[in-house]
Amino acid sequence: MPKVDQLVNNFAVYEDAVDYIGIAEVEFPELAWLVEEIKGAGLSGNIEAVVIGHLEAMTAKFSFRTVTPAAVKMNEPRIHNLDCRVSQQGYNSNQGQHKQESLKHILRTMPKKLAVGKAAVASPADASGEHAVYYYAIYRDGKKETEIDPVNFICLINGVDYLAEVRKALGK
């Protein structure tokens, strides 16, 4: 096996070209398809039908070591256009070299809550924010890999827009 994925080497989160210092961790949205249970004549039981291109509501979480000005700014009740840049480290065993892979997560979010954490001597506050995600895209080494835009009926994964036919049928 020539390539071994290893870890996230580092990351940075930006809004309006400003780097948010103090973010300790980002939890990106889970992409969970909507499903409907199908039962009735002609079936010997129930099955789940996955609704192509339709996803459950998406949520992102941001953790801060302390209650930073960035944590408070991200809680402003408005749309936040966030750009999270990740350097992923891999190892090529054939070449005996490590390689960094660029991953960029683009999120359009609205804050749902801010937990300011705790105060304890010589400890992080563990502040965190939770955001509703209205738009989500992933770029790998500059190439768009995923784009989820429920408002505009876009569900693009690996170059295929799974809602193109739906938009056409709806006249969009």
C-alpha cells in the first residue's frame, strides 16, 4: 500500500480573511440522508428509501480553549461565511516520504448557541459554539469534491449533481 493517511497536521478557520486564533477543534457537519420507511403490498417487510440529494439538517461545532473575542463574534446572530483550511498528513511508503494534502471546508452558518465553558485554575475554559449549516463544500487540493446547498437544490459529490434532474423537473 503506497499511501497511508495519518492525521490532521494543522488547521485554521477564517471569516472575512481574518484567522480565528483560539479555536481548538472543529466538528464538521454530518451528511445524513433523509430516509422514509416504505411498507405495503408487494413487500415482505419494511425498507428505508433514501431520498436522493436530500439531507438532514446540518450542524457544525467550534471549540475554543477560552472565551475569545472570536468565540463571541461567531455568536453574532447573522450569517457567517467560514473557510476552514486543513493540512492532512499522509505517508507514501513506496517513496518513503510524508506528503501534505490540502482540504478546504467552506461553510455558511448561523449560530445556534454559545457555551462559555468553565473557569478552573490552570485549565482551559472549553468554550464552544454550535452552528446551523446552510451551505457546505469540500475542496481537496483545490478541486471541489462536495457541495451541499439545500436552498439552491445542489447536492454535488465527486462531480455528480444528484439534484440536477430534480431542479429540471421543478423548472429551476
